[in-house]
Amino acid sequence: MWRMDLDLGLVANFLVLVEEMHYGRAAMRLHMNSSALTKRIQRLERQLGVPLVERDSTGVLAVTSAGRQFAIAAVPLIAQANAALESARAKPARYTLRVGMPVGGGAMLGHFDMTRIAREVRRSFPEIRLVLQEIPFPALTRCLPEHRIDVLWDTAPVHHPAVDSFPLPITSARIGVVAARHPLADAGTMNVEDFSEQPILYNPAAADDEWMKQFWLGDVRPRREARLVEVDADDITPVLRQLGDGTAVMVGVAEYAPRLLGSRLRAVTLTGAAPVVFHVACRRTDRRGAVRALLEAFQAVGPRHFL
């Protein structure tokens, strides 16, 4: 039977390199020298059998298409591995808290050190266990009232009378994403008002309209002036597939760029666009101490802004 021995330590190093996009800076974060990091990435490439990065003499790198796809899958893999390690070392859990995130949200997990958050919660509730659960786009509003999860973190507040949402001190820039053959593929940077004149992909089934509003630039011009192209999607994959035909554009969160953009897609920096603010939410009637401790741990994350 075929099997692959994948060193998760190497995978974690690669994700830091993708975040920094520079061997020197990544090596400093990992407390090693650039040569050692280079050898570890090369070792990972041998394990996978594909090139992940391209490097030049200055240490500045480009992530290959295979590297971007691997990063998408690797972020939740490392998060789950860390959670499994914490669970193995912890006392038997008295009960579990389910933390929801949008399907594909693993690309943003790096902004929330879930291992540290879990450690903070266990200071007061040592027998708690945190489980990450992906939520399809259409279920983001109702997953808490329906008791599918206990806490949700997302790029917008939940608008439901049974739910309380709290803004986090973390924001992200919005970017435009277009097909490689689109006329704006080489634009690089443009004003958000000009970009809003393009046909923009819109998922009418995704959560509520307030959640989608920031992704069809509803804060830039009235809905009656928007040129919205409907796409039916539970996650980001069918959205990107339709985007690739070049008939419409989309707006996304900036940190997806190095992981989602390949030969078929290009990013456009949007000037004048308000940033996305991350939120955490729970049921309004949920007064459990562990839930409150988890909300406080999320809110204790230091202010950060991702470009």
C-alpha cells in the first residue's frame, strides 16, 4: 500500500515562509538561519514530490501553483494537529466547545493562534476541548441558533435576534480577484469605486445580505446600481470556478491572495475600500463560563491589520 510520511514540522515552517514571503524574515521568526530553513523546505518538497517555492539571490520568493494549493490544505491540517496534541496532553475533557468558521476559512486561521486561545481558556476550564468545525456559507446565520456550534468566528457580525456578535481587534484589507484573461488582470491597483462598476459575483444563499454586502461592495454604491452575477455556492470553490471564465469579478479577503491566486486568477489592490473586521459570536442565552472565557480569549488577540 502506498503511503507518504509527511513531517508536520516542515509543513509548519512552510506556512510561515508563505506568510512572510521572504526566507530571511521567516527564518528569524522560526529562530533558525536561512540556510537551515532552505534545507527544510527542500526536504518537504522531496517528501511531496513537487516544487513549492521559487527563490532568487536576495531571498525573495514566489510560491508555485502547487505551493499555493498545498498551503490551502495545510493550514487547517496544522491547526487540527495542534489541537490533537493539546488534547493528548490535556486531562480528559469534561465537555466540548465547537468553534465554527466558514468553509475554507483555514486560510485565515493563522491570524488566530488557536493553540494559545485554547491554552487561555484552559486556565479557568482545564477539562475543556475545542473542536474546529467548517460551516457552509448559507448556514452561517443559523448555525448558532440551531446549536450546530457554540462559537462562530467570521468576517462579519451575525444578524439574528438569538445571537450576539463582538468585533475583534483584527482587520483585513479587501482585494479584487479577476481571471487572468480579464481586462483588469494587469491593473495591479485601482480605486474601489471604479472596480465596483464591474459585474461582481454574488451568492444570494450565503448567510444574510449584510454578510455578502462587503463582498459585492454594497458600502460603495447602492444595490440598485450594482451589477451582480449570481453564483450558487456553499464554499469558495465554485465561486473561483465561475470567476475563471472572465465574465465577472469578485471581492475577497487579502490573505487569501497568496494561496488562491494561480495561473488563472489575478489580484487587484483596491484603494479606498474599508477593511473587513473579524467578529466572534455566540448564542445570546449561552451564559456558560467556558463560552465567555473563549470569547474573551479571542478578543484578547492584539490589534492586527493584514494588507
